[in-house]
Amino acid sequence: MSEENKQAAEATEQAAQATPEVVEVNPQEFLANFNWHKYEQGIDEVDENQLKEFDAALEGTVGFVNERDVIEGTVVRITDRDAIIDINSKSEGVISLNEFRYNPNLAVGDKVEVLVDRREDSSGQLVLSHKKARVIKAWDRVIAAQESGEVVNGYVKCRTRGGMIVDVFGIEAFLPGSQIDVKPIRDYDQYVDKTMEFKVVKINHEFKNVVVSHKALIEADIEVQKKEIISGLEKGQVLEGVVKNVTSYGVFVDLGGVDGLIHITDLSWSRINHPSEVLELDQKLNVVILDFDDKKTRIQLGLKQLSQHPWDALDANLSVGDKVKGKVVVLADYGAFIEVAEGVEGLIHVSEMSWSTHLRSAQDFVKIGDEVEAQVLTLDREERKMSLGIKQLHPDPWADITTKYPIGSTHNGVVRNYTNFGVFVELEEGIDGLVYISDLSWTKKIKHPSDFVSVGDKLDVQVLELDVENRKLNLGHKQTQTNPWDAYETKYALNTDHEGTVKEKNDKGAVIDLEEGVEAFVPSRLLEKEDGSKINKGETAIFKVIEFSKEFRRIVASHTATFKDAEAKNVKAQAKKAEANTESKSTFGDIAGLADLKKKMEQGN
């Protein structure tokens, strides 16, 4: 056998010896014992107990850290994206620069707090977090600050609904608007991007909320000042203050920790409508203490008391009868107040605005802001009261009343008002007269003057009576017209017949309209028709006048009389005819017949 054949045979033999023997395996047993951890991770699984024993052995050794520990580290290198932190452990940690955005000046060598998030990740790298460490440490410091009352610094980041967001130790805390200052804040934006001192006043651990207050720091300082101010308060004392709040009824003034109220009536000697006309917010001013309660917690202040009373400065030569000019500042139904000098007012009563005795409202003569001239009627400097009059600047129209409006004269006036009993007619400004309801019409029966005239109507009147002493005029309207009852006396004479229509009807009788608007009354029993029925409302019939009174303007009529009279005439005619035909000798029967006829005639009448 050649050498080459020998080598080939040896190789074949070695290959046969190297081929493993095929062993049959149970599949269930194989899956149960298969090392899945090694298959997935590439290494054998370490026993948990062994790891714990290993960790226990490492405790206390240099460079060992626990997960979730917050420790101090050193920045050893800064890249474009990360900061490399050394915590003296077996490896260094990497933290994104995003967690240091609050500190743009971060440099190598700075000490920073970090949280050991994981000792190793899948690549064996130490995982650290500066942000989480700051939050944990911040909560510890915030809780400690609330418990100790420590004053903390915070950065006001932005406005929010109802207040501000403040960065305290890296935690976003809420600063309510009411806790910014002791006085109301109108411009929140002035605090944004500022670092201020605060007190932690509330922590909600469940929702991780923190509430801080700057006002609490101010109040602490003010409380000391307040005690000093209150202890030295005296009536009449003048203090400097700042306007804190303006309301419709007055102004609140900050006296340095103690608030006092200047009522609107104590702001100015002149009458004002709103305190904002005199003072504005944040204005500094001197005030005088008028009064305070026993505990000196409610302080009443005054401003006008620091200046001389206007009445004391009033012209000493001013007296009753002088003329003054002023502006209407207050208007009421009973009169108007006129400011004749700053803080000095006089009242013009409505009765002094016009010579008219028929009083009207002051609004009919003047309005707010009007410049008026008046005469001084009364002047009391001690009581600081003055009454004025406007009508005194004009002649009294009643001075020559007898010449202008003699009795019997006729004039045209304007209806100004009416009552149940009559109408007031103005002949000129200051001259009013009364027309009684009975003097309005000769023919119409007027229940109320408003049925006859309206306010503002022009009306012809005649002067019936004149009382100069009491300034009274009695006028009449019907007297300016011819009395139709003079003609009615003939036209509606007794026993005359007229056509009429029933206008109204009641149990007592009916009112009928005759010609020319004349009315007559018909008693109920005299409404009976010839057939026994009665005339109803709206029916027209013939009526006989049975009563006429010119003095009382009264006509009474009867429908029944129209046919009763005709019947009576017929009876009388028959009686006369019977008498003519009767012979000289009368029988008892004739006498009885005449008696019946007489009785029938009497009944007809």
C-alpha cells in the first residue's frame, strides 16, 4: 500500500471515530432542563441569593452605591450633549445637559446632587439623574422650610389664573394673587422674572402642590409697626397715609399697617358724587383722626378737616337781600341746593322758584349743573344755613292783579292741573285760578274735569271772584258762553212734547237725550208704554215735559203722560157730549153713568 493510501485510510478512520454517537432524548425532559437565560442573554443566570451575598460583601467598600440614593457628584467632563459625573464609584455616570438648563453656567469641577437611578444598565453603565435628585431634595427642603418657618427665595416664572407660578428649589409653587402683597395688586406682570422672598404656607403631599406667600412676610413686619401706631393714636392727630382702596362710600387709607376710613362726607367741604373725584389709588396724603373704637381697630379719618371751613371764609358783608350766583348741585322734588361758594350751599325751596301758588316739582324749573341767580332770603352763619329765592328777582304779578284781571273780565289760560272738584288754569306765570266743575258747562253734567279738558289745553275763562289778600282767583268757563237755558225755558216749557232717546237706565229711572245735547230725567213709573211694557235703553220715543228748573238745570219728562193725557181728553169729550144729549129729566141710571164717567176721568189725571 502506498504512502498516500495509508494517509487516506487513517483520515477515514479518524473521521469515523470523531462522529458522535446519536443518543435518543426525551423532548419534554429536554425543554424542562433547557437554559433559556443563557440562550437569551448569552451568559448563565446568577443565583439571586449569591447576588445578595455579593452585595452584602461590597457594602462599606469604597465606590459602592445603592440605587435610589441621592449623593453628591463632581462634573469631570462636559460634552455637547452630556455631563460626565464622578460619584467615586466603579464607573462614571452620564447626565443629559437638558437637566441643567436652569444652570447655564455649569462647569467642570462643580458639585451637583444626583440620584442613582440604576447601578448598571444593559451595557454595564451607571445611570444617574440630576433632575430627580433635585426634586427629592427640594421636597425635603420645602417641608423643612414650612416646619421651621424659614424664609425661602423663589423665582417668579409666569402669571397664571388667580396668581403666579414660582420656582422654589426647583419645584413649581403657586403664589395666589391675594398673597402677593397686603394691598390689592392691579398689575401682576410687574413681578414676573423677579426673585423674591416667600414663606411656605401650605403643602399638599397627595397632589404634590406647594403654596407660598409673600404677604405673610410683609404682615409680620406690619404687625410690629401696627402695634406702635395703635398705641399712639389720639383724636385730632395728623398722620401720613397712602390710599389703599376707593369705594363708593369712602376711601381706605393705609397708615403703615393700620387701615382707616375716610367717609365720602369727610373728603371735601364741597358735595361730591364719588371719592374718585378727590383722591386716587396709591396717593400719599395727610389725614386727621376723627374717632376710633375702644380696641382702635376701626379708625375714622378726615381730610376736609385739615382745611378751613368754607363758611368761615364766606364774605362777611353778605346779608339778606343780596343777590348771589351758584350752580345747582342737588335736586329734589321740594327744592334745589345751590353752591354759592366752595362748600357753601343754599336751598331754594320750590315755593320760592315761582310766584305761582300751584306748587310743582323743582325739576320743572332747574336741572343739575345749571348756573342760577338768586336772592338771599335767610342767612344763619352759626347754623351754617342759607335759604334763597328766584321769584324775588321778578315783579310780583299779584301787585297789580285788580288792574289786569278785574271781576267780569275774560281771558285765555292754560290748564295746569285738575282735581275732583275743578280745574286749575294758569293765566300767566304766578297767576293761577280755579274753575269749579259746576262752572265748566251749562248743559253737560261732568263727573270729573278730565272728562271735559286735559292738562295743557287752552281754556277761555271769566274772573268770577278775586281775593287779593289770599291770592285766590275763582274763574268760570261756562260764563264765557251764552246760557242756553235762557232759550230752553221757552223751548222745553211744561207739557211740551219732544223726541228723546234713552241714554242710561237704572231702578230709579232713565236719562234721555233731547235735542242739542240737553238731558232729561224720566222716573221709572213714567217709562211705561201704552201696552204696559217699559221703554228700554237705546229706544227712542216721545216724552212730555212735566217739570223744568232753569236754576238747577233740571228737566223731568214722562212718556206715559203722552197717551194718558190723550185718553183723558177723550173721556172729557165724551162726558161733554153726554151732557148735551141728556134730557132735563134724569133717571137714576143716568146719574150712575155720569158718576162712572167722572171716576174714570179722575183716574186718568
